[in-house]
Amino acid sequence: MISKFEELERRCKRRKLKRFTLLGLLIVILTSVAWYGYSYMQKSSYVKNEIANKQKESPAPRSNPSSKPATKSLQKEPSPKPPERKCFGIQVMYAYDTMMDNVFNMKLKALKMGIPCHIRYGKTLENGKKEVYLICATSPKKSALKPLINQVKRLHWDYVVVNDECRYVEYKKRKKRIKEKRKEPIISTVSAPKEQKVSIETKSVDVEALKKLYSQRKSYDLAMKIAKSYYAKSNYSQAAKWAKRANRLDPQQEGAWILYAKSLYKKGYKTKAKEVLRAFLDFKDSKQAKKLLESWQ
């Protein structure tokens, strides 16, 4: 009896030991899973923060390199050689030339609020994209930017004060003088310049065939042919649409800008058409665009 009792007691001890062992293993596994999940979340959060911080570094040169950047929302770029005469502006946007729609929308939004802005191109990156900056209220005096900085803060826009070329200040003064001169009474009768016609080949252009070709091989020239065909048929909505596509493929070409502006003008969006041409003239000189804009004044 004693031996049987001892055997039964040993079995009970073994069962208890197995239970404690299983319970211990279960606790270890749960703890490991929890720790792994916590570590993964921490690592993921750290990577996201690192990416966000890199994207929010300022690209603009500082007048005082030792001072802290005014904002972390813009990427940093190598400081270009400062001009002989320094002017200052408020940079409110940093983008690439593939995002020109966003840049123009931001510029138009600023202009409607009475904030004069211009587009400035930066360097071309290794991936082929070109840097684009939207700079507002260029002034020779840094203190003159204070009221606008307060306005930008109220709008919750990211901004940074940067060195800018003084030619933008001179350009605005010149435009003001031209407007004042136009207000003066004109004695001699001068016929207003007629709108320059877009040269379009109307020889049986098959738009659908061009569209099919464009879907296989996208190019600036094809998009412009389609846009001009629609313009010739007085379908200004489609002309504007295809001129915009052409502009995305090559924003440096003036043809797409001018045709897009003319299509908007024909549709009755005269103010927007003028703003598009002014935006183009901000970063590229074009006699044709200037002449067209003057004829619309």
C-alpha cells in the first residue's frame, strides 16, 4: 500500500510539473509575441518619422547659416551663389516639375488672396525631376515681409524666408508702370491687336486615330496635334484638356501654355486665362505670350 501511495504521489508531482512547465512556456511565448509586436511598431514609427523629417527639411538658402530653420516642411538644397543685391521672399511650396498642376493651383489660390507669387526652377535631380519653388512677395527689405508672414501663418501654410532675385521686384514695378500708362487717355485712334490665330493643319485630321496612337506612344507633339484639332473645331473644352496633357509632358514649351490659355479664354474663363499666361511669363520669357496677354488687357 505504501509503495502504491508513493507511486501515486510521484505521478501527481509529475503532472503538476508538466502543468507548470506548459504554463511557463505559454507565458514565455505570449511575452515574446507582445515584445515583438511592440518592437515592430516602434521601428515602423521611427522609419515613418525619419521619412517625414527628410521630406520636411528646407531647400532654401539661409542668410544666416547658424540660425535654426524657420520650418521643417521643405527639403534642403545647396545654397546658390547670392546675388549682388539681396532681396527676400516667402517660399510657400517646394515641388517637382511633374507636379506643376499643384504649383499653379497654389499660385492662383495665393493671387486670389492678394498674395503675389512667382515660380522659380531649381536644379535637375538624378531621377530626371526638376525642383520647383513657389516664392511670394519678393521685397528688398526683410521687414516688409512681416504682414504677409502673419497672413501665411493664419492660413496654416508652411513657409520659409529665402533670398530671392531682385529682378522680380523690378518686374512688378515695370508691370505697375505699364498699367498706369494704359490708364492715361489715348488721343490717337489705334486699332486693338487682333488675337493671334493658332496655326492648325485642318487637312482631314482623324482625331480618333491620333488618340489611339497617343495611347500607344505618348508625346508632346501628338497631344498638341489633338488639342489644335479640337481648337479648330471650336471644341475648347477638349482643346484645353489636351493642351494641359501636352504641358505635363513638356512644361518648357510655350505652345501648350498659349493654346491652353486661349481655350480657357474662348470658354469665358478670361481671368484664369490671363493668370495662366502670367504664371508662364514668371519663369520664361515669351514674346508671343506677352503679345497675347497685352491684347487681352
